[in-house]
Amino acid sequence: MKTPTTAGEILEAVSNWTIGHTAVIKALHEAGYTDHAHEIHANLEAEGILIRAYDILIAAQAHPRGALLVTANGWQFERVPGLLVLD
């Protein structure tokens, strides 16, 4: 199986259970999403704020694009400055 490289391919692979958590992180890294995730994590940590690791990875995909993140978990994502969130 080809390693997913776009957010859509990663989401499809996860939803179909064709790749595990380690492969998700590897695919996100290769697609360039983890650099922004590290930045978000460092900024939140410096302020004493922590959110779940997968939520940071999700935020790292939406934030640099200025995309609206629609979620039922808004309280987590609202902690990321500048992230557009609809709960």
C-alpha cells in the first residue's frame, strides 16, 4: 500500500483501518504537518496549556490554511491561538 500523503488520504486510511497510529504520524510528518504541530505544542506548553497530541496534529492541518475546524470538541481546539473553531 502506498503511504498516504494528503490530509484526505491520511483520513481515508485511518477511517478504513488500513494504517496504524505510527503510520499516521509518519505520513503526517512526510506531508509536512508535524513542523507546525511542534510549533503549536511549544507555544501552548510555554503558556502552561496542553491539549491532546492528535488534536494538535488536527489543528496543525487547519491553522496554517486559515481553515475553519468544525468539531464537537471545541473546548480543546479553542486553546490554539488564531485557530478558527466551530463547536
